[in-house]
Amino acid sequence: MSARRSELIQRVRDVLPSVRADLEDLVRIESVWADPARRPEVQRSAQLTADLLSQAGFPDVQIVAEGGAPAVIARYPAPDGAPTVLLYAHHDVQPEGDANQWASPPFEPTERGGRLYGRGSADDKAGIATHLAAFRAHGGRPPVGVTVFVEGEEESGSPSLGALLSAHREALSADVIIIADSDNWSTDVPALTVSLRGLADCVVEVATLDHGLHSGLWGGVVPDALTVLVRLLAGLHDDHGNVAVAGLHESTAAPVDYPPERVRADTGLLDGVTEIGSGSVPQRLWAKPAITVIGIDTTSVAASSNTLIPRARAKISMRVAPGGDAAAHLDSLTEHLQQHAPWGAQVSVTRGDIGQPYAIDATGPVYEAARAAFAQAWGVEPVNMGMGGSIPFIAEFAAAYPQATILVTGVEDPATQAHSINESLHLGVLERAATAETLLLAKLGEQASG
């Protein structure tokens, strides 16, 4: 190991205590942009992020907004002949859900068993911490230009990101874009995300009656809307759990092993419950479409009566494999719902959010440098993996900066439970991720000077 590399690794260790303290301060801020009552907290989160970047040595830091949540842009100019690297993270977080289900208060960072618990501890305030650690480890003078872009509404679908990229196109222009908002294969094996499924959702409503009817008088003669809806939703999958909507795209997943016992351990699958679908786990998770019913509006059990329900509706979320078009897939889903309603029930579909999938060309000198940096930081080569979840804004970055090489990394691991209760960050992963980013900035500088 070279003396310079050893020095940078030690510097990361030296700055980690201060970085962790800053991360804990960020976690204490309830920056839930989806909750209008807590939007002042999002403003406070943006301000703290800007302050931390200024204190780290960025000469140009600003808080910006284009009709949505505040974002932070911090810029360190590139030395002559060196590339500029954009480091992305987001400071908004998911709602915490039922705080009583958390083992510790969701907005009070708490360490247990080498993990830091708290909403946003991993997704994605740890991304901010990783970028701070890398910049501080270089003493505020990295060998490349560095722009940090911290968004404020990623958990709400990044609705104003396009406007931000347009309004600040020059400030955000970069040769390399590192998006720290993904997962690792495990706490011991890093990953580079090379494909992401897209997202499309809709609300389907079925109607069978113009008013409710006594179920004893009319049950068995006229259909109720909830029974219709249940049958319609059940038809979205075949008996094996494969999606039964025609015309959806399937691609090819990275060839990695994901054994059944790991699926059960990573997901908390209950005893006796089996997997669904056909094909390998990576194929089903990363390269095939998936459809999930994520909400139903109907009469609650507590408020139920002996009544045939006239209307019911459900929200459906669909994941789109790389190479597919999310809008076209939503067309196919809409057509399926309209054509398969039983007993002539009336069906209306309201289209929702659309985010395109993305497949990354993980070749070239930037990826070579990244793989070397990850191997040195983690002690093992990174895995190329897909992402079953969606990060639609990556396609927006690719469209805005087609000349840039995009890398998708992260500080999460299978036990992180992002978006769920008891979200946590593995502190060893934070150190290795920060070390990898630090070494990568150095390697990109060496490529430019060599």
C-alpha cells in the first residue's frame, strides 16, 4: 500500500468522530418534506447542511429552491486539468410512521450493536456524512473539483429536480456524478449499482351501484364493489406470483447468487410463506416487472355494516425493468384493469407518478478507478448489482449531463430498513464508504495528472 493511500485512510479515521457528530445533528432534525407542518424543519436541515459544507472548506455554498424544497449546492473549483466530481445526497427523510414501534425515538440517534438508529441515519443523511468525510480527509483541498448537491425532496419523488438542474445547469455540471443513495451487497461486500427499475403508479376505482344496498336483501344478486376490486387485483398475478399484465418488458440481471435463506433473512419472511414469481432472485428483483397493491380505500372493519359497498378503490405501484418505458407500462396496466373487471363493473384509472428505469454502462477508466478504490477500502472487490427499488432522478441526471459518467453507490446494507421502523446505519460501512470515496477522488486526480 502506498504511503499516500495509507495517509488518506488514516485521515478518514481521524475525521470520522466529527462526521458522526454532524450526522447525529442532522438526524435530530425532522426533515419530512411530505409533511407540510414540518417544512420549517426541512429549511433547518438545509441550513445545517450548508453550514457544515462551509465549515469543511467549500468556498461557494448556497441554498437554492425552484418551487419546491430547499437544496444545497457547494462548489470547490477544479485544479487546472482536473475533472469535476458531483457528489449527490438528499437531506429530506421519510415519515417515521408509528414512533411507538421504534426501539428508540426515531429522531434521536442511538447506537446499538455497532449501528446508528434513527430516521435518515442511512437514507440519506449518511450520504451527506460520506461526502463530508471525503472532503475533510483531503484537508479541504482535493485533487479534483468537487460539487456537492444535496436535494430536499427526494422522498417525495423529486418533483422540482428538473427545474433545479435547468436553473443551475452550469453550477452542477460535472465529469463524474456519484450518487450516494443506494445499497451494498452486505456489511462486508460493497456494491456498485448498475441498473435500477423504474416506477409507475395509479389509483383504480370500481363502481357497481349508485348507492349502498342491504346485503341481506340483495346479496347474491348484484355485485358489491369490494368483491369486484378484490377479484380485479387478484388478476394482476398468475398462480405462481408472476405479473399477469401483457406487454411488460423483462431485461437481464447481473449474475450473482442470492440464496433462499438470504431472502428469508433479509426480508423477515414468515415461516411457511414462500417466494413468488419464477426465475432467479436477481432476475425477479432487478430485471422483471413487479406490481404491488399498496393501499385500499373501502369501509373499515370497525365501521362496517351489512351493506353492499357501491364503490372501492386501490393504489397500485408498478416497477419497470431497465429497457422498458414506464409510461407505456402504465398504459398496459390501465388497459388490463379496464378489460378484466368482472360482471361489467365500471372501472376508472387515475394515473400517478412515473419514473423511468435506468441501466448504467459500468465500464471505462472512472469505473476502473472506482473498483480499485472500493477494493482497497473494503478489502474485497465490489459486486455489480441491480436495484429493485427506483431512483428515477438518475435518468434526469443522465439526460441533463449526457457526457458525465454516473456511479451509484451508498451506505445502506440489507439490514438498514430504510423507509421502515428502526432504520439504521452500520458504522463500519460508513467508514468503508467514506474511505472508498476519498480514495476515488485521489485516483481521479491521478488519472488527470498522469
